[in-house]
Amino acid sequence: MNVKALLAVLFIGVVLFWAVEDMPAFGDPDAPATRYTGKLYIDLAIHDVGVENIVTAILASYRGFDTLGEIVVIFTAGIAVALLLRRGGRL
């Protein structure tokens, strides 16, 4: 057994457990990440995007690049699987 690897894993585990103590509770409305973002979206979504529905404005505009990135990853994975399956028939 590799002792250095075991010590590294234990050290990282202890650091992660120590860091979790500083995280806000799940769903805490007073968490630093949610203190102003909801109000910011409600106040600026219609003005920034020009769409009357706030949910559509957030999904289409604010999350557009994120969705595009997800689509690129899924498309790339699909192409890779198709190429691997196609190649597998020839061997």
C-alpha cells in the first residue's frame, strides 16, 4: 500500500470536512450567494431582456451561455460515442 497516497487522501479529506463547516445551510435565504441575486433578477430581467416573463428572460438570456455549453458537451460526447461504436465494428 502506498503510504504517501493514503496520507494525501486523508489530509484532503480532513481539509474538506473542515471547509464544510463554513458553508451556509442548504436553502438558507440569508446565504451570501442569495442575498441580492433574486431581487436583482426580478428588478432587471424585464429591462435587460425585454421579455415580460421573468422565467423566460432568465432561461433564455442569463442562462443562455450555460445552456449552450451544456449542449456542446452533450453533442461532443454523442459524436465520440458514435465514432467509437462505428470503429468497433471494423475490428
